[in-house]
Amino acid sequence: MSDIKRIETGTRMSQAVVHGGVVYLAGQVGTAGASVTVQTQDILANIERLLAEAGSDKKKILQATIWMASMDDFAEMNAVWDAWVAPGHAPARAAGESKLATLDYKVEIICVAAL
């Protein structure tokens, strides 16, 4: 049985969990109240940081789930996402609309990556 590594563990959750050669990230959010562009940039920077700490990187993302408070922001979020994704390494992805933790959050992204 392989070990489980937890990164930035709190009472409720860990920001990342590594097990069996896979990195599971918690939902990442950006600066509350900021624009969709800024929130998405913040989230992607957090994802890169957590993946690096786990021993992975954005080229190894297997799947991403993106939640937005409003699908009206889809194009704005995609502009940031498309510029960030490593060419030739786009993960499987889903995006949808959902109520997020507070009205100040417009985007939340969850990723699963290989080590």
C-alpha cells in the first residue's frame, strides 16, 4: 500500500493529496471580489504552486473541473485558461455554473494530475 501525502492540511481539508502517483487538488479560488480574469489568474498560480510542491506540473494535469458563478463569464475565464494551458497538454475538462462559497467568488477550479 502506498503512502498518502497531504499538502497544506487544515482541520476541514487538505489543499492537495498525493496517492498512487496521482495528485488531487481541492477546489482553488482566487481573490474574493476580484474580476473573473484576476480570480482565474490567481487560481492557476495556486494550481501551479501546489502541483510543484507535490512534484508535478501543469503538463501533467489529467482532469480539470471548473465551476463559475455565471456562465456569462465563460469567455473571460477561457481567455486566461487558454493562455495558461501548455500547448499539446490540455487536460480533460468540464465547466459548469454553480453557486460558490460566497458571492465574491466567480470561479473555482479542481484538478487531478499525474506525478
